[in-house]
Amino acid sequence: MSASIIAYKPNKLALFSAMAAAMVITSGCQSLKTANATSQPMTTIQAQNAEQPKKLESFNITGKIGVTTAANDSTGAQGGSAFYAWGQQNDRFAIELIGALGIGKTNIEYNGQTATLVSEKTGTLTADDPETLLKKATGWQAPISQMPYWVSGRPAPSDSAPKLDSQNRLVSSVNGDWSASFTYKGDEKLPSKISAVQPQGNKVVMTINH
């Protein structure tokens, strides 16, 4: 199963207006500037000693997500992509996906306890967590629960082996069998791209417009 997105560019106002009916979106992320410095990774111990987030931040982001699924006995590796708009408020979020692997416009909502997915092809599906829900509907695997922390440039509470650079920016982290790396534009404090991979071959690449 695959899909390709070529010309569509989401209308931010329309996407967030649609999501507003599901949840209240609060203040967005702001890119913070720091002095120019050569990026040198710090040790894992230094990163683990950094203050861990006590709660999720609220943000509005848009971008594109690409997913590659691992090959199995019957098929080779497959991939797809979608444009997204993501609104986060503490542990609640709403995501709208455009071009999600042939199932049409897709909305994923999570209220902190239950995840709901609605698409033109699948109808309404529910699950206890967004990862299970996404895999059930599309076959994609993605570390959705960790992404809100990673988008904010911080390790998730369940991460291990986080590493920071000399500007105190998260450059890599591990969560279960997901290994994530982070890319920044210039001296910006928030990541512009997150790449996460699993040993069996699943991969997620997420570009971020804060």
C-alpha cells in the first residue's frame, strides 16, 4: 500500500478551523534563537541529568510525514506520505492528515485516554492509544505518543539515552525500539525534522513548520 503527494499544500487556516471543533488549540510554539555555536554532542549522562518535562506544551504545527514500513515475507518495503496539521493541548491532540495512504482525509484525536480516527474510507475507529489506531487503519507504525515531546525539542519521560548538543538541543533519543534523530535550521531551538527508525525497518520522517 502506497501513496504519493505531489502538488497539494494544506491551507493552515482551514485545517486548524476544522480541528477546533474537536479541541481548543492554545498558544503555538515559538522558535527561540540562541548564540551561534559549534554543535558538539554532549554525553548521555549529561542529557539524562537535564530537567525532564513535567507536562506537555501546547502547540500548533504543520508539515509532511513520510512512513516506510518494513518488508515481510510477502511484500517488500512500502511507503507513503501525508501532509498534516497537528494541534496539541497538554496530553490532548487533534491531527488532520491529507493523503494518508489512500484512505482519504483522516482525522486522529486523543483525549488522554482514548484515540479516535475518522476517515472517508474506514469510518470511525477507536483504540486505547494512537499508535494502535494508526496501524489498524493504515498499516503505519509511528511513535505518536513521543512526538509531542520531541516536537518541543525535549526527550519524552520514557526515553532512554537522550543526547544534547552544546546549545542544549536534543540531537538523538531512544524510546523502546525507536531511535530518533533531530535536525535544526541554523541556531533555532526547535527541530525542523525528526527521523525515527526501528531495527526491523520501519521508519518515520517528519518535517515541522512551527
